[in-house]
Amino acid sequence: MAAPTLDPITLEVLRHRLWMINDEQGKIATQISGSPVVYEAKDFNCSLLTPEGDSFFVGVYTTRLSLCLHVAAKHIIANLKDNPGIRDGDAFITNDPWAGASHMNDFLILAPIFWEDESVAWSGIAMHEMDVGGPNPGSFTVGAKEVFGEAPVIPPVRIVEGGVIRRDIEEVVLRNSRTRELNALNIRARLAAIGRTRERIGDVIREYGKEVFLEAQTRILELVRRAFVRRLRELPDGTWREEGYLDHDGNRNRLYPICLQMTKEGERLIFDFAGTSPQAEGPVNCTRVGLEGGVFSAVLPALCFDMAWSPAALTDVIEIRAEDGLINNARYPAAVSMATVAATFATQHVASAAIAKMLAASGDPRYQREAQANWMPTWQGAIVAGQNHRGERFTGALLDQAGGAGARVHHDGIDTGGTPGSPSMGIANVETYERQNAILYVYRKQGRDTGGAGRFRGGMGTDLLIIPHNHTGPLDVTVLCHGASQPEARGLFGGGPSSVQVRLMLRQTNLAELFRSGFVPTSLGEIESKMVEALEAKDRTTMNGGDALLAVAAGGAGYGDPLERDVQMMLNDVVLGLVSTEAAREVYGVVVDADRIDADATERLRSDMRGARMGRKAI
């Protein structure tokens, strides 16, 4: 290798400058997008890549999206370099899960960055689109058994040629969408962000020179690799096993195991998914893209918390083993429309749990403190579609059901912390969804008793109730999650699991009468209905006037023995409405009476509960 020409100070300046360029392209994209999925929930991500298509920076938004951009870049370089060619001012688009996209809703745009007729980098942005076609509004296709029953798949094609959008290709991309105006604006948001990145990269090269810029990319990857290898050396060797379950495949309510054996040997980390379920006849599968995205979405926040997020630096250190045809490494033509919130998320879930066990097994207090129980198992999703009172059609993805974070060795999990691996993801405003969709929120709040019990408890999830409002005719509703049949966020070292995820359709409620009387309910117990319909983990139904949809998102898992929880912390939880007095008594052994702790009763109860565990005394 040639001797480095970059001094350490210049390298550090360029490292942070390029990092900020990548962050800026994310900010530009959110400022132009008209979709609350992007500008409020931040369900997108961006990346800077080397001329060869290796990611040397990814953003801090939804990691599962950006971690696939290198796959698409390499596909474009390998298959389109000669025909139609890759030139300055071009940009390519795809939603093909076998060519780089996580699932069909996540359209990617990638563009080469040239300097004097030489490719010096790539810029890429992935965004979740509200709808990309297919039989179900929102394109999460309940009922599909293979990809042919889902939204159209578009392989990588050139959408911008020499700086000009190709209208024919744009129309191919937009034609099948129910939200074409939003999707068209998102195309321009990506292109504007990429345009700004081209300008910023040009500024860097003009100031430092092309060779220095190219060397900086290589050196950044070397720095991150060395830091990661050093971290692995400091962690214990061993093997840790974890197993999770996907419930319901979009057609049948059955369980699909996701099995992981993670081995750390010296400077290598191996994720082996032997024993995982074969791919399902339903839309819950993910491709190899989703498998890798799930693993790296666990690795980056847990092991690279003080490093640049440079996935390409880790590819020869981390090995992922999974045979073709598994539910998280599905072969074409598997159905994959729910991939990101099904098999990919479940893969991330078990990987995070295994990493937490490794950190907890460390003899180094620095790493023991980083061990964390699992967060919520996946997005508790809802898609609503129909017509408003003006006869205008709408389709809305409600990305506002924030789950709880897992508890840590020294602290409770974050209440309504969101989804793991997405540090800058947000919860959308109620007012935005009510303005764009014919719905009304009766309430949205933190869900009591949704977090796992423990010496440190898991964060609480959300509890919300929505009804049709200013609508014409019934609303089409699709719900999707897993962890509905069983708790999926399991605790560490005696910590309890989170709640299950709940979706209920209340038919013919008395909400109109309550509103007329001036009363706004804040809990399910204050509402009457003719029938309560429990929706399956993946389900599609209709919601009529007078009906209401209740959705409870799970919290995070707990850490440590609940009987060791500080009683004053317990009192605070009860007073704030995060834990019920019943759960305080039955799970934590804490007796709360009139917003105070009954110390004597608590001591007796905890002693009895410990005795019952040892078989000495029944409760």
C-alpha cells in the first residue's frame, strides 16, 4: 500500500466534514418531502459510498434502509456500467428487494459523483413511500403468497440522465401508486439532497484535491475497522444463542422461529441463523438485503456507539451465515412487502439480544453498562385509506405507535422511545394525520403496564384510539405487527418481557353520545360497544362510522429482578400512570395505597414472594 499522504489532523477534519455532508443530505430530503413518513417520522436514511459502492457513512435515521444502499450501488456498477452506462449527472432508482431495496415501499435513488470524468463517490437515499401500488392500500399486502401478488418491483433503472429527469421512467415509478403526488415530491427531495451532496463533495475536492478525498475514504474505513477490531479484542470469546418468533405470515396465524447462534472469536463476530424457519407463503419474508440490514442495525448502536457508522469497514470482520430459502434470506419469488417490520426486524431483535448477552458477560464495567434488554418487537403498524367528506381519496401510514426501549444495567428503558436502530426516528403529530386522513384521535398516550418488569423496567409503549371523521363511506384498515401472540421483547437477568401488541376494532361504540355530553374518554373501560373484534397480527378490515380502532404498542423488556426495584421508583411509576397498582403488587411486590407506599405490607409481600420462588411458602 502506498504511504499515506494525509496527516492525522487533516484526516480528522475531513472525517467530520464528510459525516456532516451525509447528515446534511438527510436534512435537505426531510425539508422538501411532503410525506409525514419522511419529514416527521424520519422513515428514511442516506449514505455516502466509495466509487466501488461501499458505504463509508450511513445516517442516523432508520438504519435498516441505508444499510442496503451498497447492495444497490454494486448491482448498478456490475450490471449497468456498460449499458446504459454510468455518467456524470445520472441517477438510478429501484425498489427491488433482490437488488438492494429492503421491501417495495422503500425506493432508493443512487447517484454517482464525478470529478473530471472520474467517479469519486456515490450518494444514496432510501425513503419509505406511503403507497407503491398493489392490491392493498399502503402496499403491505395481507393475503399475498408470493411477490406476484404484491406491489410492482422495479429493478435499478436510470431515472436521471445528464441532470434531467426521464419522464418515461418517472411515470413507470409513479403509475401504480395511490399517492403519486407525494411520491413524485419525494423523488425531487432525494434528487435535491443528492445535488447538494455533489456540490459539497466538489467543494472538498477543490480545497484538498481529488487524491486526498479518495484517500480520506479509505482511511476512514481503516480507522473504523481498527477501532471495531480493538473493541472485539476487549470483549469475551464465546457463543450466545437467541431465538425469536414471527407470529402470523399474513395468511395463517402460526409461529416462525428466527434462530441465532452468535460466536465471537478473537477479531471475528459470526452470526449463524441455522435452524431458522424456511421462507413463508406470506409477505413476512426478507431477502439477503434485509438479513444483513437486521444484523448491522443491531451491531451499529450496540457496538459502534462511539464510532462512525461505516458498514463497509466491518464486512470482513462480521460473518453472516444463512442458507438460501430461509424466512430472513428468501429466494425469489417470495412475498416480501412486510419485510422491514417482519423478518428483518425479527433478525435485528435476536441479534440485539445476543450482543447484549455478550456485553453483560464482559469483565469490563464499561461494556457491562452497555448491555440492554430488547426494545419493542416491531412497528405496531396501521394503514388507513378511503375518501374524505369532499370525495378525495387518501392513503395514510400511521407511524406514530412508539414502543418502549429496553432497560439497561443502571437505568429504566426510555418510555415511548421508538424502534431500535433508528436514533433519529420520530413520532408523527396527531394533527398532521388528522389533516391528511379522514380520522380523529380520541387519545394517544403512554400505555400502562406495557413495559417489562425488572429492577429497572422497560420503557412504556403507546396506547391510542382513532375513529373515522369527515369521511365518506367505510375506511380500509390494514394492521401489521408481530409479538401479538406472545411477548417478543424478553428481559435480561430476571427482567420480565414486555406486553404483547394489541389491536381491537370496537364496533358501534357510544363515542358520539359521549362527545355530545362533553366527555372525552381516555381509556377503553370508559367506552361501550356492540362488539369487540380482536384483529390478527396481520389483518385487513373496514372501519365504519361509530367504529373505533384501539392499538397498543408493546414496551421494552426489563432488566434484573422486579423484587429488587426501588420502592420510591415504583411509587413514581404508579403516580404517573405507567404501572398499575395491581401490577405493582403482583409483579413487583410493592403495595401502593392512596399514592403512598405501605412499607410493612411491601416488606411482607416481597418476603412471601421470594419464599414462594424457593418453594417454602405460597402467596
